[in-house]
Amino acid sequence: MLIKYKKTFEKIAMGLLSFMPDEKEVKKLQSTIKEYETNDQWQLFLWKEDDVLGALGVRFEDQKIVVQHLSVTPSHRNQGIGKQMVKALKEQYGDDYIICANEKTEGFFNQCE
């Protein structure tokens, strides 16, 4: 299930975001999480089954949602979780927004469609 990020999930979210190539350093991760917490145009979602298994971060731009972070915990990769996250995002927002990826998430995003 795709859920909205809450502060109580901060460490889990930072761990998931750290799998993104540009999010390896702690200060960069802290800055990214702070942006998700304070910027109304940024929204972080987590994929929760029994545990939190994935993260999907988006930026709202006019009639477009840009996927800027997309990651799945390594032990649960290749099980379709990325596809489920993208599908859930499209089901929730697809009627009102065009959903696309940025250059950093494009490869994974395209595999998830």
C-alpha cells in the first residue's frame, strides 16, 4: 500500500533514499528529507506491506507529477514492488496529472510501466 511519509518513518525513508546514486551522503539525505517535509510541491510516499519496502518521491509541477526518487529495499527487488508503487501513484493521481520521471529515475520508472 502506498502511504504518505510521516516524520516517524524518517530513518526508514532515509535508508531507502540512500539507494539513489545522488543520495549517498548523510547531509544530502537530511536535506532531501527536509525538503519533502517542508515543500508543499514535494511529496514522499512509502510502500508498506508488513514492513516499509520502497520509497517514491515526487514533485508537483502544474499538471505534471515528476518522479524524482524511486527505490526498493534490496532484499525485495525484482518482486514487482516498483511497478506496484508506480501503478498506485497513477491510480491516485493519473486522472488529474501527467506522471513522468526525471533523468535520474527514468530508467527504473520505464521498467515499472
